[in-house]
Amino acid sequence: MIIKKFHQKGFSLVELVIGVAVFLVIVVSVYNAYTSIFSVVHSARAKIDAIDLVNEQLEIVRNMPYADVGIVNSIPTGLLLRTQSLIRNSRQFDVTTTVRNVDDPFDGTLGGTPHDASPADGKLVEIEIGCVLCKNFVPVVITTKVSPKNLETASTNGALFVKVFDADGNPIENANVHIENNQKVPPIIIDDVTNSNGMLQVVDAPPGVNAYEITVTKSGYSTDRTYSASVGNPNPTKPHATVALQQVTQLSFVIDEVSSFSISSRTPLCAVVPSIDFNLAGAKLVGSSPNVLKYSQSKVTSVSGDITVSSLEWDSYAFTTTDSAYDLIGINPIPPINLAPGSSQNVQMIVAPKNPQTLLVVVKDSATSLPLTGVDVTLSKSGFTSVTNITGQGYITQTDWSGGGGQATSTDTTKYLSSDGNMEISLLAGDLLLKKIFTNYEPAGILTSSTFDTGAPSNFQKMLWLPGSQPVQTGSPSVRFQIATNNDGGTWNYKGPDGTAGTFYTTANQNINSAHNGSRFLRYALFLNTASTTYTPSVSDVSFTFTSDCTPPGQVWFSGLASGTYNLRLSKTGYVDQDVSVSVTNPWQMQEVVLLPN
């Protein structure tokens, strides 16, 4: 008998897993393709609905009498609603309608040459359709002009021009302008945005004395506004606007990106002090005689001794303690603190238990306004044993590079370590520029500083350079820095504000990344570049402030004082000695002294 053996071959586990994986890849790809096609179709359908809707709104405008083409309770006034929510094919669309009077230059302009006594020559209508719930939807915007049938007559109104700038004087486009005239019944309310020149023109506005209340802002920006006279502010610096017959009233408003303070309360030995009450006040005024501050608020640090104060306008800020148990004996950086637009500033309040009365002395260099370290400050008074304290905060600064390269350690402050040869160091005394070849500047250049020695492991605070702004033709940013620090004087890893080699310090008066804290030696690398070789950026001063532990910069304090008149004598090598009389009358007070170089 012959016996035949049959062997059945199946799939191994590995083959099965691979097969399932391939199948899943195919299924996922098909699914993604299907959902993408569905999304495109859905977006196209939403766009068609929006176009139909905007045409519908335009037809409504076209069939209205000219006098009715306007926004309810606005200028020009009419029957149209500023905002609407309309449903089409189960989709909710947001409709925003804007109507503006147009002063056509064909017959002159209001306040121009020739003068147009009837500036409302026509109306500009803009309809915007948005859909928040529609995926990848781009708003549909259509603009049309509406003209009257009849000849114009002499205007019985005026005009209100609102101009909006940033802190550097540059116009701000799409700033939100809110205008109210509550002297009219019903009130006039206008919500609009500035054009590319930072201006909003309200033509044919009814006359009124201090009638127009104006508020200007933008997302992520500060707010500027007009004010009414009140008991607390009898003389506002910017009162509500007045519009006169056939005259142009022009007001300027200044807004910029908001900033923040990250504030900590510590002892001189860096121990956390929780729940410190203090007052934070800016220098800008909204009223005079008496002065009314735009910003002044009471704050308190957390149980961990920290607080972040955000949405602050750029300004010069002062700190004072209102705490019942502690006095402010130092601030880092040195007060008053200039907060730049769109920046985040670290502030360290150094406090000590109350020992009335306390005098805080702040010492600055007259040329740079930077804190001075190593200043002997002696407090004396008849019948009082004199006390001498020394300011413990300093700064690194370089204002001249004309000595040339090749210096490893900064013993000569006019020299540096190296450059790529594209820097001009002697054309203008004390200025660094890109080198000029015939009529054009080099497109870029690099300079590396010598090593600066702070004398001990230090906490680096701020990086500053002048000038803070550059010609717009050079592009942005045209001045960049990186910093390297160490404790061995030989390991140089250059880093930017996020602590990596991939970023650069591009804003003057910028925080130095905390990764450098605890280091003794510092170098900087300066990068200049220009977008137009007929212009060059320039740097005239580079400075770094630092503290050792929690010693406040350029400051000393004296506590346990009795009321009376004291004498302060300040002396430092290279500076003119100075005597200052101080009257101590309050539980806490601050005296600022500026020293002049010899």
C-alpha cells in the first residue's frame, strides 16, 4: 500500500501582521482622501452661499433711497444694521456692514484747497460675510460706492479725523475705533477700523462741543481714549472731541503692543518673602492740575513671592511698598523701570523687615543712566554715627571699538576679539557700522567681543544697546546679538534669548536668558545686516546689567533712622564726589543721585 502525505502550508504570524498593516495603510489613505474631498466640497458650498448672501445684501442697498443708506445710529445714519447673523442652508453667517461718507477730491476737500463746504459727496459701502463654524472659510468682502441723484447742498456738519500711531510714530492699520456721541437722541455709535495710513475719517459729523467720546485699541495692544471732566479728573489731558461746522477736527492716539512684569519679592539673601503689598504706577497722565495717573494699581505677590502683571502699556513704572511688615530696600533693575512695547520684564523687589525710618539711595551714571557699582555712600548727621555702604550692582558696557581686534580679555575697552572684516570701526568715533565699499555697504558683518569678567558668579539681567531703532531700509532685524558665558573663561557657546544657538537678541533692553546665571565671564557676538546696501545699521553702545545674588543694582539702603536732615556723600574713583542733603520725614523714601565722571 502506498501512503501519500499531504502538507498544508499556512501564514506565519509575521506575515499576518504585515498583511494587516498594509491593509490598514490602504484603508486610512482611502479614508483621508474621502474626508479631504468632503471638506473641499463643504468649503466650496459655504463659499457659494456666502457669495449669494453678499449679493443679496448689495441688492438691498441698491434698492434703498440714498438717504437710507447708512448704519442705524451711526454716521451716516440709515436703516442698515452694523452686524447680523443670517442662516443659509443650515449655515450661520455673520454679516458686517460698514458705510462711510466719501469726500471726493474732484470738487475739493474739507479743509483743503479748494475747500469743499459739502464734503459728503458719496457713500462707500463694505459688506463682509464671515462663517465661524465653517472649516477653512475665508471671509467674503465686497465694496461698492453709492452716489446721490441730486446736486449737493451746503453741509451743516463737520468732520472728525482719527489718527492712530504706535510708540515709534508709525501708523497702525486696522486699529479698532469706537466713537459715541451721547448728546444726540438717539446716540450716535460708530465702530470702525483705521486704514493703511492709520486714519479713520468720519465725514458729515453733526457739530457738538466735547460731544464725541473716542476709544482706540487693537487686539494685543494698549488702549488710548478721550476723557470727560469729573471730580477725580477736572482737567483731562485729552477731553472728548469737539466738531465744528464745516471744520475738520483731528485727534491723534498712540497705542502699541502690551507688555508684562514678572515680579518677585525676595530678601537680600534671596529667600522668598510671600504676600508683599506694593503699588505699581506709571508716569503717563490723563489729567493735570492735579495730576491724574493713567495707571496706578495696588498688587500683592503670591505665597511663593511672585506675581505676573500683564496687559501693561509701555511706560516708565515706579514701585513702592504698602506692606505693613516690610520695606522696599532695592529694586532690580534700577528704578524707574522703562517697559518697552511688546516686552516681558523681570523685576526683583528686595525687601527687609520694617525698621522705620528707611532711606533707599539709587546711584546712576550721568552719561548712561545705568546703575553704578562700587560707590561709597556715607550717611551722616549731627548726633548720628555716620554709616557707609557700597553699591553692589554694576554693568558691563562698551562704547568704542576703535582699538581694533586681537584682545582676548577686555583690559582695553576700545578693543575686541575678532571680526569678519565687514565692520567699520573708525569711520564714526564710537560707532560700529557695516564697511562701505565705494558707494555700497557690505550686506552683513560679525564682531566678537573680548572676555568681560564680572569678578564673581553673577545673575545677568538686561542687555541694552544704542540706538534702539534702525533705518527701516535696513530691514528687521538688522541688529542681532548672542551671548556666551562660563566660569572657566574658555568654553564659549553663543545663545539667544531662549537659551539656544538658534535665536538672537533683536530688541534693545531685552531680558538675558536665565541659563547664563551663575557665570562669571561673558562675551557677545554682534551681527549687523542690511536689506539695502545703500543703508547701514549702527551700534554705538552695548551694555549688560548684572547682580551678584540678590544685591540690588546701584542701590544702598539705610534703616532705623530718626526724622531729620541728613547729608549723603557719594564717591567713586573716576567720578566727581557729590554731597546731597536729604530730609527724612516718611517711614520710607527714595533718593536718586546722578554722578558725573571726572
